[in-house]
Amino acid sequence: MKGKKIMITGASSGIGWSAAETLAAEGGHLILCGRRESRLKELQAQLETPSHLLVFDVGDRKTVFEKINSLPKAFSSIDILINNAGNAHGLNPVHKADLNDWDAMIDSNVKGLMYVTKAVLPSMVSKKNGHIINLGSIAGKEVYPNGSVYCSSKFAVDAFTQGLRLDLNPLGIKVSAIHPGLVDTEFSKVRFKGDKYKASQVYKELTPLQAKDVANVILYIAQAPDHVNIADVLLLPKAQANTYVTNRKS
Ligand code: NAP
């Protein structure tokens, strides 16, 4: 990990933030991405490893390419891309859902992840080396009520990951995905538009994963020997059996 150039999208919170701390502790040189610059600066200030900030919305196609193409030489040849930026917006049946929520999820979780990948790939392709780790979700393996578009976006991440692995196989570039269940981050606060009560109900009476649990798996995947690709990981808290069966009193 020492000296590897690692780009993390969505580093300003939750899983991305914890992944940055974990990979920095192993000596990675980080490109920290997100829209909230102040949060990225706060993170950067506590890391004892070289890092560079890129502030952009992953769904803004033109800016994604401009920002990634503007990386200084010390950071421009990315070894590991962690495509983590994304969120759920709303939890409603299709007929009651807000189209703006749909756009936000498709723009960040699907198009954003694809744009960032496309922008980072040229240097990996030219050196015939690299590793892309995508954050999917159990929602990308199994649909749950009222989550049709978030689930669609994560099914798309799963399909894109599989397609990417096929396309990049001849080039020696590894592609992996982690699909977590319930993780206690700002995710539910964002989904319920700041409603703390609704967000807290998601994790009520069970022990969810912490961001650090996911970050540890990211590190494990990133550190696997070169000939090993941990391609697909479904990571659940003990109390969760699938998207809707949970043991709430555990
Ligand atoms: P979080 O704490 O809300 O973090 C989401 C991160 O994504 C933030 O850093 C946010 O940064 C960034 N982001 C969101 N939309 C963006 C956009 N349009 N452009 C750039 N950055 C954007 O949630 P989290 O749980 O860590 O989520 C990380 C990933 O894990 C997501 O892909 C999520 O779908 C997935 N996941 C989460 C859970 C869970 O239960 N928490 C379960 C399965 C999968 P800014 O707001 O600063 O831009």
C-alpha cells in the first residue's frame, strides 16, 4: 500500500472517510473527492500521508473529466480507484416518488461512478495495471419495497462491475465490488432528508456495520496479492439476513 496512489470518491463522510483513514495508515497517497470541501480539508488535516483534494459532483460529467485530468503529476497515475460516492434519496413507492430523488440517485450512483471510472482508466490502461473497487449494496443484489430506484442504481453498479471486469481482463486491471448491508453512516440521514428520528429507526435495536468494518474489507481487498482478485463481497451485520429480514433484538 505504501506510496500507492488511491482515489476515493465520497471521502467526506462515512465509508469513504474511514477508508481514507485506514489506507493512509498503511502509507497510501490519497486523492480525496467529494462536494463538501470543508469536510475534505478536515480529513486531510488529520492524515499523516500525502494527499490531494478534488472537489466535484460525480454526476457532473464535464467537471469529472476536468478535475481528474487536472491532477498534479505526483497523483495522476492512479493505482487504486475506490468508487464509493453515492446515496439513497427518499423511500417511497414508485407512484409516490419524487423525480428529483430519482435523478439524484441515477446521477451519482450510476452515471457518476461510470464517469469517474472512464476518466481514471486511461492511465491504468497505459500501464496495464490498476484496481477498481466499487461500492455496491445488498440493494444491488435484492430489491426491497419502496427502494426500486435506489435498488436499480445498485443493480446497475453490479452489472457495470461485471462488465468492467470482462473488458479489463486482457489488460491486467482488477475489478472488485463490496455490497454492504446496513452501515451506520450519514446514509439514512441523507435518505430521509435530515430527519434524525426516521434515520435512527433504520438501526434501531440492532448492531449495524460501522464504516470502519467496510474500510477494513476495502483494505483487505486492496492488499490481496497481485494474482488474487476478491471480486465480489456481500458484507452484512450479524443481525441482518437480507434486505428486509433483521433480528432487531440481537
Ligand atoms: P454517507 O456517509 O452519506 O457518504 C456518502 C458520500 O458520498 C459522501 O462523502 C458524499 O460527499 C458522497 N456523495 C454523494 N453524492 C455525491 C455526488 N453527487 N458527488 C460527489 N460525491 C457524492 O454514506 P455511506 O454509507 O458512507 O455511503 C457510501 C457508499 O456506500 C454509497 O455508495 C452507498 O450507496 C453505499 N452503501 C451504504 C450503505 C449504508 O447502509 N450506509 C449500505 C450499502 C451501500 P459530499 O456530500 O461531500 O459530496
